[in-house]
Amino acid sequence: MHYVYVLQSQKDKTIYIGNTEDLDKRLLEHNSGKASYTSQRRPFKLVYYEAYLDKKDAVDREIKLKHHGSVIGHLKRRIKNSLTD
């Protein structure tokens, strides 16, 4: 399986989007500081993910979420509405 995931920083509430084959391992990497891009915003919590059988589909979805404002805007609203502080 391949996953597209959305993390939220508990430090500043920013959102991070990525893709991986091992969701648990990747979340641990983000929270341990091994992922340099997110190391200053730790800790993170997983707020959303999608599973794909094909890696290309996961990568394509990640790109859409990162580069198409209306897509990520809609997803952020759905996530925000479902989160409780």
C-alpha cells in the first residue's frame, strides 16, 4: 500500500502533506526530527490519510494536494471541521 498523509504540527498548527509506503514509520521519523523539513515544527499528529494500491496514484494525489489550492483548501476545511482541540 501507498499512503498520502496529512500531519498537523502541535507547535504551530501548520499542515504538512507527504506520501509513504509505511505510515507508522514515517510519522515516527517526522516526530523524531529525522525529516529535516518538519523538524522545527514537532510534534505532529496524523489528521488524515488516503491509501492507494499504486505508488503513482499516491504521488499524483500528493501533487494535487500540494499544488492545487482549491483541492487542499477543501481538504483543510474538512479536516478542520472534524478536529477537536
